[in-house]
Amino acid sequence: MNPREVIRVALRALARNKLRTVLTMLGIIIGVGAVICTVAIGQGASQQVQQQIQSLGTNVIMVFAGASTPVAFAWEAAPQRRSLQTMRRPFCNTFPG
């Protein structure tokens, strides 16, 4: 079969099975739309997390897992700027490393 004949047979099959054709097209459209939405939601969440991390600023000390003192202290966020010796539980942030 040459390519022209293959296309003619395929178009004839599509014309004869209209419901199947419409349902197949609908399934493809819904599937592609679902993938696009999933990727967009993932990218939006990623950008939001990056913005939150950037908003922490440069006055934050972060301590990652495995450190000898597992505390991240934001000095500017400390209430009334108490000294570290008088604070029992400073502001903590831990991130999986």
C-alpha cells in the first residue's frame, strides 16, 4: 500500500466510526489538558517555595541535618533581641539535606 492509499483508508475508517473518533479525540484532549495542568501546578508550587526561601533574607543562619547544633536563628526575628544565653528555644528551621 502506498501512503496515499493508507491515508484514504484511515479517513474512511474515521468517517464510518464517528462516535469512536469523537471519544478518542476527547480522551486525547482531556489527557493533554491534565498533563499541562499538572506541570503548571508543579512549576507554580516550585516558584512559590523559591520565593519563600528568598524572602528569608540574608540575616538567617540555616543549619542542616548532621550539624552539631540543629538550630537556625533569625536574629532580626528575635523578640526584643534577647541574647542567645537567655533564650531557651530560639526560632528553628531545619531543611532536609
